[in-house]
Amino acid sequence: MTQRSPRLVTVVLPEMTDAQRMKIERITASYGYRVRFFRNTEDAMEFIDGTEVLFSTSAKLAASAPNLKWQCSPSAGVNQFAGCDIFTSGKAALTCSSGAYGVTIAEHIIMLILEVFRRQPEYTQIVNERRWTRNLPVRSILRSRITILGTGDIGQTTAVRLWAFQPKTIIGVNRSGKNPKDLFDRVITTGELDTVLPQTDILILSLPGTADTAHIIGKKELGLLPDNALVVNVGRGICIDQKALEEELNKKRLYAALDVFETEPIPAEDSFWACPNLLITPHVAGDTSLPYTVERIVDLFLDDFRRYAEGRPFLREVDLNRGY
């Protein structure tokens, strides 16, 4: 009798620890799979043909895997897979790692708010110039009116942490109007967004980049925000009309703390770099430099792997028509 070859899992996630690799090996082997680990897409490409399960952010690998049945992306966003025939045709399933990034991005949001409110960019400049200035007016999250646009894992995890600062209100905004886990004072639909913007001191965006969210915050919406409101974006750059925001920042009417941008990296000659009242981080809020994030990514993959191997529905399957 010919022995059946093990079904193949290909993994490209170099941030993993040896213990995490061993965990994946042990669990996949228990279902009759053999796993191969690679440090980058190029190394994996040479061996992709027999892959049934792919754990990687690469759409290029998926398109080159004739036997692929399921890809799990270690990222939460899936824009790179838009138009990928193997998924849109239904030949293979696509899942993401939504739910792994809430902690690291929520902490980044808190950092951004506090840096702006406590004037840390100015104090950094003051200290670099060896001056001793101590009188810059600061602001507090205490009694602030906060609106969080996007109430998924990131929005929820952020709300939990923000409540410790005793804001006046935290309003959630989503498509359904449902209040997940009752974490928000109330939740409104995106169609009602204009009604809360005039009473928003801190506007936080944690949205995917889709046709529905493109420029959801534009010139009109920015104009509705009160003077000195802070706009924080950790979702996708296309969700804000960057030119309209630049105009408001140059008037010094609003503040912004942005981790994502319409064009990344921002071109060196772009005028956006010189905007006043702007704090920039280079799309690092949700990267995998926090070990806990990688731990969660691996655990979420293995949760869905068990489901795949047992013929059960995925928990984090992506609908590319919706973009998430």
C-alpha cells in the first residue's frame, strides 16, 4: 500500500519564537500535516507548489500556489488581496488575524493622545535645545468627549483603556448601531456621524480601507469638529482626506496624530511633513514588534486551523467584496 504524503502547511512569519514554531508543528502534525517555515516570501516561493495551507501576508505566494485551499494572513488588513482570483473565485478561503492587534494599537492610541495633550513633541524639542521651559499649557483626557469610529477589536480594546482616564463620554460609530459588550455610552451608525462631531474632542479612527470608508472624514466632517479637537488615525490612510486635514492643521485649528497615510511612505518632499499640530508615526501601531501580538497571531491561526482540519467554519474568514 502506498503511504499518503503529509498535507503541507507553509508558514512565513519570521517574528515567531522557537516555542511557537514547535506549537504549530505539534498541532498541525496531529491532523496529519507537515509544516515548513520560511523567513521570507522569496525563500518560500521555491517550495510553494504543494502547499494546501498558507500562513503568510503574501498575495504573491497565494497566486503561485496551485493546490492552495486556505490562507491565513498574519495581518488584520487584507487590502493586498483585493482582486486575487484564487479567493474571489472561491477556490481558496482567506482568513485574517483580526483580534490580535487590539492591545498594541490601543496602547499606541493612548500614547499619541497623551503626547499631544501633554505637549511631548514640544518638550522634546525644548530638551534637545538644552532649554528649561516648563509652562506649556496641557490638556487631559479627563472629561473629554471621545468618538471612536470603528467598534471592532481595536475600538473596543481602546475604549476599555480610555475609561480609566474618566472621559465625559465615549461614543462608538459603526454600520449597525449595535453596542458591543456595552463598552460605549452609546453607538450610532455612520450615517449619524455628523451629529456627534461638533461635540467631539478626540476623534479616533480604527477602520479598514474600503470603498465605504474612503474619505469618511473629509472637509465637511473636519469642519464640524470643534476648535482644538484631536484626530487620531490608526486604521487606513484613505479614511481621511489628507489634503483637507492639512488645510485645517495649517490654520492651527485642529490637532492630528496619525500612524497611517494616503501614500506610504510619505514622500520626503511632501508638505505634510511640515504641518503644525501634527504628530506622525510611520505605520507602527499594529506591527509585530510586540511579542504578545505574535503570540495572539499564532493562537488565532491555530484556532482556525483546528476548524479547517475538522471541517468546521472559520472564525475570521474575509469577504473581499466588503474588504474585511
